[in-house]
Amino acid sequence: MDDPAAGQGQIRLDRVQLPPGGLQRPGVAAEDGALERISLAWFSRHLKGERRTDTGPAFEYVDNTGVWRGASRYPLSPSGLLHGSGKGGLQVRPGDTSGLPTAAKAANIRIKAPRTEGQLAGAPRVVLAYRGETAAGSPATTFVYAQIVDEGTGVVVGNQATPIPVRLDGRPHVVSRELETIAWKVAKDSRLTLQITSGTALYTPQRATADLVLSATVTLPLTRPDAPVTL
């Protein structure tokens, strides 16, 4: 399995806040001054030694509806997994970029909706199997990009995409990647899709030329909604 990032270090934090899927998420904002109050409380307790200062739950996150939720630990206890799998082709061309929140040029893999309402809070994992050969004079390695799309709202979950390295030598390869962490409310009528795209406006435009044949599976951590936090 081709996974050069395997074994990267882990960081243990005393307190974690996960924003609503990503930075610059339109339409969802923390309560005015909330992050400042959280930060000052942490400084009071851990730097000034005021042990009675309440810093709130050990882990907090904001879902796509703007609700702050808290839990005593992270990762959250799972209630299940959402799955998706599929295959297709992807043309990679110089200058490719999404240009829009969702990519028109992508391999699309539908993700099965949950049976009941829940929260996606954590990092989805994608396993990508592919084969592709670069054109003459084109780079032999490049990146494609994985993102989760909410078809109901037409937006990329968390406004984030994860680069996935590919080798264009004509041989079959498999790569596994955790995607960016997300915090998203889902229900039995949710319509989520994994997109594998050749470009995204979040990164520099594509430079390689190749045609990929690929298959992908994706798993997303499903949890029960944690208690709302009073800020």
C-alpha cells in the first residue's frame, strides 16, 4: 500500500475545538466572543493557575447548523460508520481546478445515508485504488483531491479537500488517506457524495496529463449528537 504519510506523529491536547468542518464556512459562525472567552478561560486555568476556572468540555465542535456541542473525549464514541464505494475514470489535465464549491469534473461515489439522525464528527477515510500513465513530458507524480459533498445543499462539507498523491507509471496502486476532519449533521434523507477530482481551487492548478481508472471506498465516523454547549 502506497501511503508515505503513515506513522506520522500524534499530538495530545488538553482541549480541542473543532470548527464547523473548516475555516471560512459560509453561513455558520461562532457566537460573538466565544473563542475569546474559551481562550481566556484556558489561560486563567493553565497559565495563571486558577484551578477553579471552568474551561468547559475537553472537546467541543460546531456542526453545520451552527450548534456548539461538547464531549468529554476525542475521538468520540462511534455509533456506526457510513460507507460508500464505487469506481470510474478521471481525466487529469493541466490547469484543472474546481472553480466552484463542488467539482463538475470528478469521479462521484455515493455515500449511504444513516438510518437515524446523527453527527459526522471526525476524519473520514478514503482508500483509493487506481492505475494511470502520464503523457510524454508530463510529471510522473501528482495529486488528485478527495472531498465530501452535501448534495442537498450543494456545498463541500467543511469547505475542505484533501490531496491524495498518485504515481502515473501505468501500474496499479492503492493509497489510504484520512480526509480533513468534519462536523456535520446527517439524517436518513441526507445525500452525501465522495468526489475524487483532478483539481481544486484550494490548491495550485493541476500540472499533469493522464487518464486514471480508479475505484474508491470511503468510511465516515458516525456518532450520536453530543449535548449542546452553553457559551
